[in-house]
Amino acid sequence: MSKESNRIVNGWAMYDWANSAYNLVITSTIFPVYYTAMTTSNVSGHFADKVKVFGITFKSAALYNYALAVAYLVIAFLSPVLSSIADYRGNKKNFLKFFTYIGGGACAMLFFFTKDTVPFGLVMFILGTIGFCGGLVFYNAYLPEIAPMRARDKISAKGFAYGYVGSVILQLICFIFVIGLPFGMDSGMASRISFLLVGLWWIGFAQIPFRRLRQSTIPKDKNVNVLTKGFAELKIVWSQVKKMPVLKNFLAAFFCYGMGVQTVMLAATLFGSQEMQLSTDKLIISILTIQLVAIAGAFLMARLSKAIGNIQTLMIVVCAWIVICIGAYFTVTEYQFYILAFSVGLVMGGIQSLSRSTYSKIMPETRDTTSFFSFYDVTEKIAIVLGMFSFGFIQELTGTMRSSIIALAVFFSLGFIFLGLTLHKQKIANR
């Protein structure tokens, strides 16, 4: 790669550095614990986890899962329209900026989330999630433009590695506030300052990719209705996918195991705080372990895929996720939870990075990369909606998250079956 190409790739990866702070601090560590503190009580050994919002009473963790499901449902409907406009006008960067400012601003506004403003906190949480997911549509769509086919696994892994390193650095800064409680602040204020720092970090470091990524220019067609074009393009993409057995089965697999992967990542901290009753510092240490191990996991999976193939590697990783789910169901001690966290970290970065690069390899050659990645993104978001909703709903019915974890093992098993079909179709196509 030329010096200029490296500069662009590094700039692209810095967006992962910027926005992954949201993924770690908000969805994985400090916010879920703070949310639990704001929506539950433990008086005289009696644990109450019911919260009333807009006149309806929910279990605290289930409401959290429902809020995430709403956010991902909104972005699933928005992304086809927005990616269509981005392709039509050639302004991926503008939309990347838009979602960055929405998401970063919402994180900063979580500073005002208290026991008296739970609905406000949930709305900001939803907006932050929409900003994070919306930006990823356009961030992912840059990958085929900046990386040649042979380098996509490595560059995709590089983006995730930057994200893990950047998010861990900010997490350590937040850790100083939440655990050290400097300047006489209480834990609530320390948590809210952490949310403010996430917003500033996200928006601040995003200026690097904003400067380095190119803004493509595509001639405007006045006869195109940009509001419906995205859904029309998704229909076109689907018509192409149906004729491509390898891609079709891979997307089915991605949909199934995606329901499990994202739900585990989003619900892990609530499981630790409510099912395991772990303290805030122990939970943060566990999540930091996941992030640090995930850096090695992303590159390990990239090397393994080079040796045995992408699909084969994904099948191994999905099997590992099935074992993790079964292990989580029987986890009862603190040390078992730490082992579980290490195992999740090892496969988390690998499956995300490898899924993205595998899709970029097997999708057809096209200049319309945003529409294809929008289809990929919608598939993922709908999977998350179903995964989070089923997780919360099963918990409401059974009263425990452990029953929900068994459902995740079923999702992973279905993903493994479809990956097997993908490999079979791939071998037939290569004959």
C-alpha cells in the first residue's frame, strides 16, 4: 500500500477508536450498572427490580432490552433510506458525521440521567444507540473502497483492534472516576461524568476520519425518489442474493448467530450485576478483560481464516459460542464468570471482524457498496431486535436470564447449520 493509502486506512480505523467508547462504556460496563442502580433497590435484603415508565411496569433488565430493541428497529428502517441517499448523492461522510453528532451528543446528555429522569435517560440511550448503529452503516461501506480484496480481513481486524484499544483507554480513564471517586464526588456523579466523556471522545476523535476519508461524488438523478430508492435497492439486492446460494446461506447464518452474539454482548453486564450480584469494579474488570482479549482474538481469527478459510473458521467460532452459552447457564461463582468473560473476549472480536470481511469477499463486485452493506446491516439489526426482545420476553416469563441464555444457544446452533450449508454451496461453486 502507498503512504496515502495507509493514511486513509488508519484514518478509517480511527473511527472505530472513536465510537467504540460508546460500545464499551455505555452498552457494556458503566451505563448498565448505573441503569441498574437507578431502576432497582435493595432494602433490608429485599431486591426490587420493577420500574414504571409511561404508566407501564417492567422488570428492570427487560425494559433495558426492550429499549435496545426499539433503537435497533428504528435503525433497521432508517438505514435503507439513508444509505440510498448516501449512494445517490455520494455523501457517505456527511451521514457518518450526522450520526456521530447524534450519538455523541446523546451520550453527553446522559449526564442528566438520574432516578427522577428515567424516561429521559432511556430516550438518550436509544438515541445514542441509533447514532452508533447509523454511523456503522457508512463506516462499513467504506471498507471495499479503501481496501483491496486480499487485505480486507487484515484491515477489518485493524479497525476492530483500534476500537478495542481506544475504548479500553477511555474505560481506564472512566475507571479512575468510578472507582477512585476523586474530588469528593459520589459514584453517581462519577458515572455521569463518564457518559459525558464518551460523547466528547467520540465526537473529538471522529474528526480524524472526517478529515482523511474521501467524499465521493455521484451525479444527481432528479427522477429518483430518494425516500423510496433505498427500499427498492434492498429489493434489488435481495433479488441478487436469492440467485447466489453461497451469499444467501451466509446471510441466513449471520442472521441466526447474530441474534446470539449481539445479545450476549449487550446483556452481559446486566447478567453479572443482577444474576451474579457482582460489584461495579468487578464487572468493569471483567469487561476490560473481554476487550483486551478480543484484540488478540480478532487477529487470531484473521490468521486462522487465512490458513483454513473464512467459513470454516466461523464454524469453529460459532461452536465456541454454543459452549459459552451452556457454560453461562451453569455459572454461579465469581471465578466462573471471569473464565466466561475471557472466553467471550476470545471469540467476540473474531466473529465480528471475520463476518464483515467474509461478506465483503463473497458479495458481488459492485460500485453500489452502501446498498449491499445496508442489506448486511439491516439483517444484523433485525437479528438484534429479535434477539434482545426474545431475551427480555423469556426473562419476563421465567423470572431469570438463565432461561434466555438457552434460547441464545439455539440461535447459535441454527447459525452453525447455515454455515455448513454455506460451505457446501461454496465447494460446489468452486468445482
